[in-house]
Amino acid sequence: MKQNEVLGAFFTLHWATQLPGGILAARYGTKLIFGLANFIGCITCMLVPITAYLNFRAMILLRLLQGVVAGAAWPGKKYSVTSPQNIPH
């Protein structure tokens, strides 16, 4: 049962941050939002073994943070492809 909670924690906030991530990408640029999201995502991935060893609740919070970050990264990537500057004339 705990494995389901850890896996589900990621997607709990992943879907909720896609719209704000797209707005941030449009406002501040795709490179910044996508780059920061990937950097923070990599840091949180390195913390997974430590938090899993220390505390279950900390692991859930870390997975929630990963979901927020990944949710913001996805539309940033999408915005870079569909941006008006990238459409050939």
C-alpha cells in the first residue's frame, strides 16, 4: 500500500501545475522554466534514496515536489515547439 502512495504522490500535483507552467514559460521563457524544472528535478531525484531511508512522510513530500516541478516542465517543453517564433514563414 505504501508503494502506491509514493507513486501516486507524483501525479497528484503533476496535472495541477501544467497550466501555471505554461503561463510561466510564456512569460519568462522556455529555457528558464524548462531548465530550472529539470535542474530541481535532478536534485530531488538524488534525494530519493536518503528520504526513503529516513522517513515515509518525507518521501511523500519529495514526490509531491517532483510532481510540481515535472508538471511545470512539461508545458514549457510544449511551448517551445508551438511558440509563434518557431513557426516557419
